[in-house]
Amino acid sequence: MTLSQDSPLFRQLLLINIMLMAALEFMQNGMVSFASAFISGGVGAAPEEFSLAAAAYAGTAILMISKHHWLVQRLGYRRFIRLSLLLFTLGALASAMAGSTHELIAGRMLQALGGSAFFTGARVQVNRFVGAERGISIRYLASGLIGASALAPWLASRLLSSYSWQGIFLGPLLLVLPVAILSELTLDDHINKTRQARLHPMGTVMLAAAIFCVQYALERVPYDFYSDEIKIGLLLLIGVPCLLYYINGQLARPRPLLPFERFMSDRYRAGMVIYGVCYLVLSSSNYMLPIMMQRGLDFPVLSTGAILSAASLLSIVIALGHVTLVKRYPLQRKYLVLAFSMLALFGFGLSQVSPDIARWQLVLPLCAFSVFSALGQGTAALNTFAGIDEDVFSQAYQTKNMLREMFNSTGISLATILFQARSTLHYQRIAEQIDGQRLGFTSDFASLAGASPDPSRWQSLASMVTQQSTLMASLDFFFMIGCIGCCGVLLSLVQRRFR
């Protein structure tokens, strides 16, 4: 079936494909993040081993994103997405059938080979529209990524409750077939033969080494920072120079894969800072929210997923409203101030919860988080790429998405570090306050396991202390998020790039 690219049907199908391609990547990422503890238990992975799987996925995705434009130039978008869908599907099946940590890591790396193409590819397709249609295509893209991110916790909780952790990888495959059909109908198969970028083997090796070393170091920090800081330091000493070597090589070559000097303007850098803050906050908060709600407040999995998804759906309304309002009120500073004000409300609101809190009381801070997500990322998206030439837009967006993968992984690592440190501290303090003599135990809480004449009583007490320390560590984390929101408001008021 051949459709004219000027026909309304073709353009509508392309819009739907843009939305579904973005949804496919964000849905699987959100579902895996929500179900991380269940996946770890399913394959028998310790926290540090699951972190290695996350680092392997992020590292593979970064490497593939850096080659996105180079691959498209040689394959054409239709063949490229076709191959990406195949690799993504095989990786999802391998991950679902994994029986060990190593098999999970291999499956996730295979999945990243394909999955890393969808978001960048969807955004580049937006540029095929001009004028008023460009704004419509951006709405479709935003609806796909925000809608999928919002639905991911609910879908994951349903699959975990009615099926098993394998469903987390199999569920998103329902989108593969429609994306494959729409891609065959709408994507261009043209191969660009004019001034193609060159693939430099040494630069690729340096980038791969940098990605592996830095990602692995970031993932290992929560577990080896005090016991094996020399190894982490060596990884960073190897990774950072390799990354600088790669960047310098791209600047020096006449036909680089990523021509930084052509799009790395002051506006672009400012946008990357906003994106970076958003990615760090969103990834770390999305990691901590299920922990606080399930392990700190003892909410059921289904309730946790439903609450998070229901609140996140507000992001779609805010994002679409933002795109409309910015046409009439184009000054950007007010949107940034509002976004970071909502982040402060979210952080300080959740830092005040108590163990007996009603579920509806979480609605306001979670809705504020949704407003921050939509306005923060939306403001960066509408401004960062303004004025960038069409012929380097793909590379500029690739660089942004490489930053996204790196900062998402970093945000989870930083949240893990803070959570482990604070939960350990609170556990010790609560244990010290327990009146062991009054409870019929020894005064040394650490010896209760061996001294208690009633194991069930000890288990109940230990569970209570663990739950309390988890909740208090979560409150500390969200108080820090509130402080970041306040700093963001001040910086938004004084910055000059996005007025």
C-alpha cells in the first residue's frame, strides 16, 4: 500500500506513529523502574546486580543513540526502525525468560540496541511537519511520552498482581505491531548519500570505554563507596578522560558523528542544564515513590500503581495546555518559576507524611509533581532547539538523549546512596530508643535475633523498625527535593537565557 505524503490520511498515520514510538520507549522504562524490586527477586539478583543491569542498558542506549544519525544515513528510517523493533522484541523476550542476573543483563542490552532508537526517531519525524502542523505533531509526541509514563505504574502493578514480573517485559510488546505497521506506511526509506558522517573506530572505542566506566562507577557507588573506593576512582579516572577524548575528537574532525560546534550554543547549554535537573529529579523521585508508598506506608502494589498513574495523567493536560498558552504568553521565565514552585510543593508536601496518612492526602503533592514534570521538560523542549539547523537537529537531539540516559541512571544512584545512608541512620536511632527491658528483651537491639524467646515477636519488632526507618529516610529524600525546588525558583528568576 502506497500513500501520498501530502494526503491527510498519511499525515494522520504519521502523527499516530510518532505518538506510539515515543510511548513504546517510555512505557517500558517506566514499567521496569516501578517493578525493579520484583524483577530482582524473579531472577535472584542482589540490588547491586540489578544496578549493573540498569547500567548495561543505559550504556548500550547511549552508545546506540550516538550512532543514530549515522545509521539512518545508511539504512533509511524505515529499515532502521524495522531492525530496532526486531532487536527490542528479542531483548524483551530474552529478559522475560531470564533465569539469572547475567541473562537479564544480556536481555536488557539487546533490548537497548533497539529501544534507544524510538524517542529520537519520533522527535526527528516531527520536523517533517511545518507551520501549524508542527505544533500538532509536538502535541502527539508529548501525549505519547507523558501518557505512557503516566500509565506505566498502573500497568506494571496490574501485571505484577495478575501475572508475574515477566509481564513487565512482555506488556509493552503490544505496541510493537502497530508501530511496525505504521512505520512501513509512513517512514522514509531514502538513504542520504550527500556528505555522510564518518564512523571513527577509535572514537567509538573511547566512547564505549567512557560509557561503561562512568556508568558502572555511578551504579556501584551506593554499594562500594566505602569498601572499594579505589576501584570506583580508577573507573572514573579511565572513563572521564576517554569521554573528553571523544568530545575533542568530534570537535577536531571535519565530518564528525556529533558536530557539537554547530549546535552547542548558550541557549542549548542552558536547555541541557534544565533537562539535566529534570531528569535527575524525575528519575530519583520515581525510584523513591514506590519505595515510600509500598515499604514505608505499607500500601498494596495495586494501590501504589493506581495512585501514581492517576496523578501523572495530569501531566498530559498541563503539557497540552502549555503548548497552547506559550503561543499567547511566550515569555518562558514564568513557566520555569511555576515548575520549580510545584517541585518545592511536591517535596515539602511528601516530607510531612505520617504512617497513618490517608491515600487521598497524597494527591496534592503528586499532582504538583506532574505539573513540574510537564512544565519543566516542556519549557526546555520548546527553547533548547530553537534556531538549530535542520541538518544537525538529529545530532543535537541525540546528544540530549544521551544526557537523558546518563542522568536517569545517575538520579537512581544518588537516590540509592541517600536512601541507604539515611535509612541505616534512622534504623540505628530507632533501635537505640526501644526500651528492650520493658518489652522483655535485652537492651541491645542488635542482639534481639538471638536473645528473643519469641521469634515471631522479634520479627514483628524488626519489621516495624525497618518500615519506620524506610519512611523516615524517604521523608529526608523528599525534603531535599523540596530544597532543590526552592533553588530552582531562585535560579529561574535570575537566569537570562529563557526569558
